[in-house]
Amino acid sequence: MSHRITGPSNYYQRKLIRDLWKTKKRIWKTVSKKLSGPRKNRVEVNLYRINKKTKEGDVIVVPGKVLGVGELDHEITIACLNCSESARTKILSSGSKLLSIEELLEQNPKGSNVKIFC
């Protein structure tokens, strides 16, 4: 029987998962659980869906990838694991902010007013 690595094998993702878990805040623990699962279960969200379900000034975390189908017509802050190039240009052109999950964790360690987008 061979040894299997469970969860992501990327060192930085494993470190992010540990850091999120150590905060002991419910929102960051939930994001940590989502990221530690198999890659096929990760979230892939299009911009039109984000636009439809958010309002001006929201802060969201996407524990997966943001894809560039659709447009954003209001300013929000998005923290995600990965982002496609087309989504990146559309997000920044709409005046919204695009952060990594690590940056949002540093800015808001309590996780107040942050929504998980799954």
C-alpha cells in the first residue's frame, strides 16, 4: 500500500489552510475546510453570479476560482484562491478590489462582514 497525500500538495496552500484554522474563527475555519478538500470539489464562480448575489460594498471570499463570464456593475471586494485573467481585468475595471485570501485574513482577522461565496 502506498502513501497518499490527502489535501493539497502545494506548500503555500497547506500553509494557508493551517493559518486559517489557527484563527479559531468560524468563518475562517469554514474556508479552511473548503480548501482542504479535493480539487474537484472546489468552487468555480462566474462574475455574473457574483454580480447577481452581491450588493455595493460587500466583501466576499471565494474558496476556489473566479471566472470571467459576465460583468460587475458595482464595487465589491473579492478574495479568492485563483482568478482567471479575464475576470481579473473585469474586476479591476469595475473599480472593485481583488485580494488573495491571505491578504484579507491580515486585513480582517476576525472575519467580520465577510461572506463566503460557495
